Amino acid sequence: MKKKFIFFIFYFLFLVPLNSNDNKTELLEIYKNLRCLVCQGQSIADSNSDFAATVKLVVQDQIKEGKTKDEVYTFLISKYGEWIVYQPTFSKGNLLLWIMPYFIFIVGGLIIFLIIRKSKSIKAN
Amino acid sequence: MKINILKIIIFSFVIFSLSVFWLGLKIDNNYDTKSLIGSKISNFQLTEINNNNQHISNEYLKKNKYTLINFFASWCAPCRAEHRYLLSLSSKNKKIKIIGINFKDKKINANNFLKELGNPYDFVGQDTDGKISISFGIYGIPESILVNNELTVIKKIIGPIDQTQFDDVLKIIQ
């Protein structure tokens, strides 16, 4: 009995707040990745607009229903388009957007390599 | 030869960057949800503003050839401006049903608004917390969505209905 009592005290003092914090962190992460469509450069997390408040309610509901982060994004993208998320999903349409940084990195590296090699060969000569 | 390769790479890269920049300038950056045109309306349930036991769902839309779903509120000034077009649409044409969704409003204010300006709606639903508006892809009011009996979005009107939009809707439903 005493053990059970101690377990319940431990559960309510430490584990319940821990779970709710996890939930809050996940919600905040989602809000930060959602663009406020009626604000200037603000995310849903930063905005106090009516639209942001409503989207927050919908996200909370969907997370409570057990939907994953990606399912929430898919729902909102189906309603507002890709523009609503800051981090676009990987698709044929934005393939260039995803590949570009790696492409620039490789081409940039190649250019630097060629320049260094050229200057070295000039020095050697 | 090596220098030529380097020059070609740098030149191609500059051309590519300028092309992307030029294309970027040509893209219209004004956001709207017109991309929803052609998509299907997702499942919904609306409760009548004055009767919590009266509901409609997607099935209601299937019964009418065309339905205009209009989001309005008594506190929204542009909603007043577009109201005469809604009244005109409801009285002139029997091919279209109009559903009004009262957005984040007080029941009494919404009823006074309709009493004062007239009621063009075949059904007035309530969206007290705005959640229903999100499932319709609404981001400000007034907004209207024209759907057919196959639940396909035919037209989206973002902002108040004006004469041009009104004529467009008439042309579509004729």
C-alpha cells in the first residue's frame, strides 16, 4: 500500500508534468514550422492574430486525436498549400530547392579546388 | 584547358543564378488559396445558428446543383458590402443554394445583422471558434466557395463579392 502511494506521488509529481511538457514542446515545434498567412513574416508561434489562434486550436485538437506531426502538416497543406509550412515537403515540384544547397556546395568546392590547383601549378612553374 | 573548364563552370553558375533570380521576379508572390479550385470539399458538419439540433453535412451539397458557401460575421465591414450581391443571387436564381457560416460571432449580433440587411442564406451555420473555417481553407473573411453537387470547388472568392465576381458566379451557374 505504502509502495503504491509512493508510486502515485512520484507519478503525479514527475511523470505527468514531463508528459505535458513533451506535448507542449511538440506543439511549439509544429507552430514554429507553420507560417501565419495574414502576418508579415511571422510563424503561428509568434503571432497573436485570429488566424494563428484558430490554427493553434486545430493543431491541438489533431494532436489530442493522436495524429502525428506529418499528418497535421499534410492536412494544413491540403487546405492552404505548401506555403503554410516553412520547411517544404520533398516532392517533384521542389526537388531543385532541396538539391540546390548540395549542388552549390559541390560546385563551389570544385571551383575552389581548381583555383587552388591552378595557383599551385603557377607557383611551381 | 583547365582555365577554360573553370571559366565555363563559373559562367554557367552565374547564368543559372541570374535565370533563377529572373524567374523569381516573375512569380506572383501574392498568396491566395485559389489552388483549392478543382479539389473536393472534405467532410464537415454544420450546426444551425439558432437550433443546435439542426445540422447539415456534405450530403446537403450533393442535393443542389451549385452551393455557395459564404463565411461572414456581423463585425466584418466588407461582409456588409457584399451582402446585396448575396441577396440578389438568392432571389434571382433557383439553381444555387447559399450556406452562410457565421464566423467567430455572437449569435445575437449575427441575427441582428441578418434582420437588418436581409437573409440570403438557405442555411446559416455557426463557427464560434473558427475551426470549421480551417477545414475550408479560409484565412480571412469574407470568403466564399462555389461548389457543385460532386463536392468540387468551382470558384473561390477571397474578400467581398463585387459586381465582377457576382457576374462570374451567374455565368457559371447559368
